[in-house]
Amino acid sequence: MHVTSPVREPLIQGGKTYADVTEDICRHVEATPTKEWKIAFGLSLIVLAYGSVCLAWTWWEGLGVWGLNKTVGWAWDITNFVWWVGIGHAGTLISAILLLFRQKWRTSINRAAEAMTIFAVICAASFILMHMGRPWMAYWALPLPNAFGSLWVNFNSPLVWDVFAISTYFSVSLVFWYIGLIPDLATIRDRATSKVSKFMYGTFAMGWDGSAKTWARYEYISLILAGLSTPLVLSVHTIVSMDFATSVIPGWHTTIFPPYFVAGAIFSGFAMVQNLMLITRVVYKLEDYITLEHIETMNKVITLTGSVVGVAYITEFFIAWYGGVEYEYYAFFNRMTGPYWWAYWAMMTCNVISPQLFWSRKLRRNITFTFFISVVVNIGMWFERFVIIVTSLHRDYVPSSWSMFSPTRYDIGDYIFSFGLFFTLFLLFSKYLPVVNMAEVKAVLRSTSAQLPAKIAGVAKVRQRGTAEPVYNKDQE
């Protein structure tokens, strides 16, 4: 008997058939909400309501309720904006770049990662509106015709570039996510028992009939959108980094920011994907689809991007010393030893040291440890943005202008609002839409499953991978 050894562990476990895939993934969509989901959704709504009150008060009273002062004009608002934009990067990378490189391990996680991207960008956009102070004037940032009044847009400002980058990123990500949903929506439509469900899912399925021509168009448009999305992975956070890099403030005026910000965005984005998928796989019993192989692969990406971020930190200090500019040198020395030293060392510990533990295969495949490190990484990436923004501003050229920033309850409340918004949207998505892409999982099932389905003489049998003969399996009788 000819026996071969697979190079990698199977991505889909449990000897799943195509019918099993449909049943396992549709189960949570078709079932009534569980008690656990209702509790989680209720808590998210409470958090969102509290944050909404804080946000409403911020807009009513003005930005004076934040802890900003004449020296530190940017703080938690821009910190949170950059943090949320960064979290949204992993979804585009998983859905677009890995699709172009034909990476099959993306199929089980791309749907949730794309949804996370959209929700994270919505949260980031909320901070753009918040720090405007007058959100009803938000349209001033758009290049409207002069018939609406004077043209206010300054195209030389990276803040205007932000508007274009975020709106483009959101639009393409939303279309990409929705196009990928259509085949699965059609599956749920065909299985629906109530008229309301059949109408709703049928409407959004857009007449999908599963014909060869329909599938060909689906594949074609997916590749086009992946090609459009790929540059966005690099351009969006590059433009966000230019909010700082195009200034002359010591600590910001550096050309390393664009690649450094992109690496940090992918770093934090993959950590958030890990957090969400580790919970989702347990709650919805998807352990056979989101396997240790997926978790380990994402941990390798976290280790790589964390190492790139660490090199960027070291490079910043080297250039500050090598450049011979005393103000630049002081800005970085002050980060390490100044009043905010604790934030700097929290950043270094979380972002540089903790991911290196994933060099151990045992730790990479430990679910509890992975969840903990993913939380630590996102905490560290928030501190990175805080350190870059606040520590560079709070020490000005003139010592009499030196100041400290302390967040108020409204700074914190507005940040809590974004969490409530994010988890409310994600919980709604995970309940009413399939969190795993059924169509793409089925497409790779035969080449990535631990057992290949084979039906011989009407008896359910499975062929073990690496063997030539079918083996009887009582579980599928």
C-alpha cells in the first residue's frame, strides 16, 4: 500500500462532508439566540449606552471636557483613532493578500476578519467625528463643489488624506465582505423555514443560483477586489502615519513611520483576530474549522510583525542619536526616562518581548497562552500610539510650555463607546451571518481535510489522507 505523509496538519478536521460544513456553520444562524449570547449582547448595549451618554455630553459641552491643554492638543482621541485603524488591517491582509497568494488557511478566518475590519474602521471614523468637536460640520472635510460655499479642503493636509484613505478603505472592504457573503446567504435562504428569513436572506443573496457562470463571475470579481484591496493594506496606515511624519515635531518627524505603522497595524490586527476567533470557535463549536494549525500560523505572523516593530523601535533610537539633533535625542530619551516612562516600558514589554515567546512551538499551540498574549499585544499597541502622540507633545521647545496630560472621565467614556459599538456590531454579525465562509471551506475541503469523503456502494466510508484504500468509519454510517 502506498503511504504518503502530509507536509502540514489538515486545516479541516473531523472528516467533514459538504453537508457537515453547511450544517455546522448554519446551525448558529438558524437557532434562536442562546442565553450566553443574550448576556454578552446585553452587556455590549450597556457599555454602548454609557459611552453614548459620554459622547453626547462631549459634543454638547465641547472638547474642553477632555484632558487636552495648550501643549497636548492631541491625546486619547487620536491615539484611539490610530489604534482602531490598525486593528482593521488584518482583515484586508487575510482576505485580499492571502487570497492572491492562494493561502488555503485563510478560508476559515477571513469572514470574521473582514467583519472585524469594517467594524474597527467604523469605530476609528467615530473618533474623527469626535475630535472635530462640531460633527455637523464634518462635510467640510469633503471636496464638495463651490456651490455649497467656499472650498474649505486643504489638500496639503494629511488630515484630509485621512478622510480619503478611510472612506476608500471602508468602501472596498464592505464590498469585498458582502460579495463573499452572497453564496452563503443563498444557502441560508434555501434552508430558511420562515417567510421573513427567506425574504431577508433572499434579498441580500441577489438571486444567486449557483450556476457555473455565477461562480465564474464570483471568482472573477473576488480577484479584482483583492487586487484593489492589496494596495490599501499599505496605503491607509501609511497615510495615517503621515499625520505625524509630515510635521516638524521631534519624535514625529521621521521617515520610518510609514513601514513601521503598517507592520504595527498588521501586528495588532492579527492579535485582535486571535482574540475573536478563539472565543468564536468555542462558543459556536467550530474547533474542526478553526484549528490549532490556524492559531499557530497566525501566531507566526504576530511574531514576525512584532519583530519588525521591535527593529523599528531600535532604529528610531539609533537615528535620534546618530542624527545629532539634540531636540530629537531628548524626545526619545524623555520617552524612556521621563514622566511617561511607565507607558514606554509597557509598550516595549508588550510589543517586543512578549511575542518572542511564540518561538516556542508548545506556546504557539497553547490556546490559553495565545489568548493572553493577543490581549497583551493590543494593550501594548495602544500604549505605542499613546507614547508617540503624548510624549512627543508634552515637552515643547519652551520649558514654560511643558505640561502633562491626564484623561478625564469623558476621554475614557468616549473610548468605552467604541468598544460597545464594536462588540455590539460583532455580536449581531456572529448571530445572523455565518462567521466562517462555507463556500470557500468547501472549495478546499478535499485538499485540506483529515479524511476525504468517499461513498462506495451506498455505504459511507472515508479515505484516510495518505492511504490508497477507503477505511470504514462507523461514525458516518
